[in-house]
Amino acid sequence: MTAGGAGGAVPLFLIIGANGVAIIQALITGLALACPMIARGGQRRVLVAAYLLLTTQLAGLMGMMAYTGGLVSAPFFALSILPLCAVFLLGIKHGAVWTGITVVAIGVTISLDQAGLVQYENHIPISVWAVVHGSGPIFFTLLLFGFARLYTGERDDALARLSAANRRIAGEFGVLEAQFEAGFQGAPIGMAMLGLDGGMQRVNPALCRILGKNRLDLLSCDLKSLSHPEDAPVAIAQLSSLTQGLEQQLQYDQRFQRGEETVWARVSFALLRDNKGNAHTVFAQIEDVTEHTLAEEQLAHRASHDALTNLPARALFIEELSRRLTELDGTKELAVLFVDVDQFKFINDGLGHSIGDALLVQIARRLKDCAGEHAMVTRIGGDEFAVLSPVYDGGAFLSDNARWLHEGFRQPLMVDGQPMHVTVSVGIARCSERSTEPEGLLRHADAAMYEAKQAGRATTRWATQATQARLRDQYEMSRMLASAIENNEFVLHYQPEVGVMSGDLVGLEALVRWVHPTDGLLEAGRFIQLAEETGLIVRLGSWVLAEGMRQAAEWNHAGHKVIVRINVAASQLRQPGFVAEVKTQLEASQAPASAICLEITESALLDMTNATAQRLDDLRALGLRLAIDDFGTGYASLAYLKHIPAHELKIDKSFVRQLEQNPKDLAIIETILQLADKLDFDVVAEGVENSAQLQQLRSLGCQTAQGYMLGRPVSASTILKNWFGGA
């Protein structure tokens, strides 16, 4: 090839030079794309490469201009370089879009370039060749740029997505961290981050309040130093079980020190691990449960201690007695002292329950002082106490203890600023065998105490084999009594009540008798108290009520107009369904309501509740008569007479017995009669045994009398024969 003016051949070295420039451009582009030192990031490398191509193309064209001496003039230079600049700018924004154009055009570029050189030799205008020659590097640049964008675009997109995800996660983590921090700092319960050694790493304000320390002080402490000395080993053991992998989380209660105060806390631990599973932190929640714990302790104490005296209750006493019995080894002895306050009922009823309660508190303190530090004192109930004491040197020790009890109560007790003198009756049961039943030992002491009562009070009795025999007899009697109720082994006898002035039959009191299979006919005094103690009195009373009403109906329907008096026990009156039972029996028997009088002892009315008073009103509303039996022996305030809807008062026989010898008894009966007259009560005097008593009652204006002189209790058939003229 040759070179020369516009129509001359292009020199070979010019062609080689032009192609060399293209080769250099390709090498520089590859270097720019490959070398991370030139630029960071895929897209920036492509832009740098395109910039280098542009500058080398510019240098190549300027070299051609210099060689041809203006053959390639400025217009032609512009035709070559400006499209390249435009493509470069478009590539910056839309490099990936231009890739497809570049792939299609590259073949055309090469063909035109070669054709341009050939035609230049055949005098094709240099301007055409310049454009074609300039377009080759342009399309070559776009090709490299497009492929680079394809290569780096996917990676950049992935990195962009990853970067966006990281930013989102970081944002979410930041939100969660802010929420955790707000919850941690604002939580009402104590929270802390602990090291595996128990050291405080992070604490919240609530924990500072609970433990009474500021944040810096807490951060210098560990779990052990903050714990109560007695609970520190527990806290360390719990933490160790967590950090050693035995537990992942746990909860327990322990005490902490808050200055001189003790704080009960519920501690919850959770072990935190890193992404490799290695434990690094313990998250702790410490909730102040002092009030709750103290309330539970108080409830437990109330459940196991007497509310009035704060002494252990019976259940706790039996539990401790059982424990001590298991410790007996044949060389030790235990003793139970059963203590009853003598004549406490007089004090309680005469001075009021508040004084009685205050006295019981003082009695409990005196018992504890007398019993000694190794003894346990309990309140069994009412005015009864029990003392559990070890026996150190046989009976002499117990005798001394009992004597100390009696001597201790010789000194007056101060109640409401006033001295009060009381005595106690003591029963003692001792034991050296671990097989002894706790309740049985307490019963033996109780039985011995009753023997002390019968011996005149203010004394001591020991539980003996005879005492145990009596207990066995009592148990056997209670068993037979229950069977007798089932087998209908009872009958009613009736004692007459007569008019003092006329001598006519006014009423008949129904008295229960037990037809015992071996002992014959037993009076009520042999078994009524046992029935009340065992609760059988309710069932027995129901039978008496039904039988008494049946007999009253029979007599009244036969024309014998008489009132049948039926005794009602206090436990019967307390039954919620008692009124309904009376109504049912009344309807079943078809007895006239006016022919039935229910007798209720004065002592049964002492603890009368609103419910009991309502039952009495309901009974009177049925048309029944009500009488207060044994009037004058219940030691009750006369004020209760205003509230009892009774018709009659029955003067107790203890006032009638010595009526003619004792002026005081005479005055009491006269007063009762006057009171009854003012309050519109009928009066019946019990226990009339001779004519002098009857005459005295007649002179006092008493209306009705009852007693052995007037008639003994007899069967219904005898009543019919002796009083109603029947066969």
C-alpha cells in the first residue's frame, strides 16, 4: 500500500499504526477491568476503561492528523471523536442497553473499516475513512463496556440486594435493640446481665430500687455478695447448674440484702449463647416478692396457730407430737399435759367475751412461762390447752411441772388493768413407746383432766390403766349407741306437769330411755352427754321429735288435750334444716301445733346467732310453744329474754331443792316469777320433791310444777292408765 494526497494509497505503517492503536486500546481496557488498584467496584472499572479508550482514540486521531499534515482535518476529527464521546456518555447511563447494539454493529464496523482502507486506495474520500476508522474503536469500546456491565451488573445487583438486606436487618436490629433497651430500662421488675461467674454486667433501674444500690455500686458486685448470707450457697448452686449446662433456664426464690433489710425475690435465669453455641451471658429477672412471701407466711402461720393466743394450733401440736414419738428409743419419755381453766364459763359469760379472750391470752403466756423452753404449748380450743413436754427424770419431773403450773396460777393475771385469779385442772399422760398413737395420748390426758375436774378442780390426775379402760368403755358405748339408733332401741317416758293450784295435768315432758341389750333400761343421764360429744344427738333428737309428736297426736285425737314437751339439743337448733324437719314431722303426725312445746336449754341460747333467732321465730310461726329449760343456770344476761320468742320459763330444780331452807333461793324464784309476769311468760318449777316446796311455790304464785312428788317419768301406757283413765 502507498500513501499520498486524497487519492493516494494509505501507507502500510499507517494501517499498522491504526490497528496498533486499537490493540493498545484493548489491552488498556482489559487492564482497567482486571486491576482492582485502578478503581474499586465493577461499574467504576468499566467507566475507567471506557475513558482510557476515548483518550487513546483521541491520541490516535491526532497522530494521523499530524502525519497527513492536515489530511484529516478538524471536521473529520469531529466526525470521528464526537460519536465516540456520545457513546461514552450513553454507556455511563445505559451501558447494558448498548451491549446488544455493539454486538450487531461490530461485524459491520470491521467490514466498513476494511472497505474504507481499500476504497481509500481507490481514492475514496478520506472523510469516509476517518468516520469508519473512528467507529471501530467506538464499537469495540461499547462491546467491552457491555460485556463488563453484564459481568459486573449481576454481581453489583447481588451486592446491592445484599447491601439492602444488610441495611434492613441492621435497621430491624436497631429497632429491636431500641425496644429491648426501652423494655430493659423501663421494666417494673429487676433485670440484669450477669457474667458466667455471677458478676453484674448490666442492670436496670428497677433492680437498683429493689436492692437499694445505685448502678455503679451494683456493677461492682456479684450474685453472691448481694444475696442473703444463708441463701448465697443456694444462689451459687443455681447459677452453676445453669452455666454447666444442666439447665437452660430456671426459677427459684431467695433472699437478698437491702442494707439492714431482707428482700424476698423470685429469680429467673436464662442462659444466652453465641452463634457457635458457646454460653457467654446469663439474663436474670429479679422480682420483689417480699409482700407476697410475707403474706403467704402469715397465712400459713394463721392456719397453724391459734388466732387469739398465737399458740400452735392442735394440728401443729399433733404433728410435733408425732415427730417426737418417732424419736423415742426406749430410754426417753414424753408427756402430754391437758390443761383446762376452772370455771372459765362464769368469767366469760359474766364479764363478756372480750374480757374472756383477754384472759385466755394471759393464760397462754403464763402456761408458756411455767412449761419451760423445751415444752410446746398449744390451745386445743375454748379454755383447754395442752403441753408437750420431755420427761427427764421420771414422774418426779412431771409432778414438779404440774405443781409449777398450779403455783404459777396462784399469782393473779392482769386483764384490762384488773387482777384476775384462775385455777386449772391438769391431766397427764406419759409415753415411752414410739408406736403410741398421738391422738390416743392426747385423749388419755384429756380423760385424766376430767378426773381432776371431778375431784374438785385445781388439781392434777394421771392417766392410768383405769383411765384407759374408761376410754375404751366410752368408745364401746358410743359404738353401741350408734347401733341403737339404727335398731330403734329407744322409748319415751313421760313426766307429768301439773297445775300448782288445781293439781290438774297440764303437760307431759318426753324423756328418752335406752333399752340396752345387756344393761336394761338406761336413763338419759347415762348416754345423752356421750351422744352430744359424738354428734349422735342430732339423729337421736330427730327420733325423739317424731315419736313425741306421734304420741301427742294420738292422745289429742283421743280427746286428751295435753301439751307434750320435747327437748331440743343445741346442735339440733343449729342445723339449717331444723325448722323444715319440725314442719315435716308435724304434718306427718297430724298433731296440733298447740299441743307441742319445744324445750331449749338456756345454755343453748348463750351463743345464739341471727340464724338461730330466726329459726326460733319460724318455729313459733308454726304455732308451736317454746320454753326455756333450766332457766337460771346458763349464766346469761337477762337482756336476751327480749329477743327470745318463748312462751315459758322452766325454773331449774337447783333453786327449788332447798327452797324452804335457803332464803336466797326463795328470793331468786320470787324474782323470776315477777320478771316472767312483766314479760308475759308462763312459769314451770322443776324438781318439786315435797309438799313444803309445793306450798311455797303456791304462795309465790307459781302456775305449774314438775317433780317426783307430782309424778315420775313413766311409759305412755301408764300415763294413759293413771291420768287419762284408760285401760
